[in-house]
Amino acid sequence: SLANCNNCELKSNLWLCLTCGNLGCGWRNHDGTGGNGHGLNHFDTTKHPVSCKIGTITPEGKASLYCYVCDKDVLDKQLEDHLRWLGININD
């Protein structure tokens, strides 16, 4: 609840770039809900491929991950290590 998109004030539907730690909101749904697309804008600018949806991270090291290059959900068997590299310890 303390986090918000780096480009706007949205506090929900946030995606964490696993390359650099940028926090961006998800894309806007057809009905206007969801977000402002700042996570996708970050990919378009940087080409950092994979983001993790904040709020889906479990203590077991699983989460909803999306690869913008592949345009699909992906699995990261080393997610816990990648999050720790960004300063997030899921076991605390």
C-alpha cells in the first residue's frame, strides 16, 4: 500500500521490472480500468523484458510474471534471487 507507479499516483496493478526495479502501472483495459500503461512504456523505452506483478509474490517464490518480448506469462525458477538482487526479501 506504500508503493505507487513511478510515473503516476496509481497504487494498484503495479509491475516491477526485474532488470532495474522500475515500478510501473499496468495497461489500460478496454473499459478504461487497470492502469495508465507505464510498465509497458518502460519496456518500450528500455527493452527490459520481464516484469513481476506486485501483490502476487508468494513466500514460496512464485508470482505472476510477464515477458513483453515473448508477449506471454513466464516462469522464473530463480525469482527469489532476482527479487533479492533488487532489495526485496520475500522471506522477511
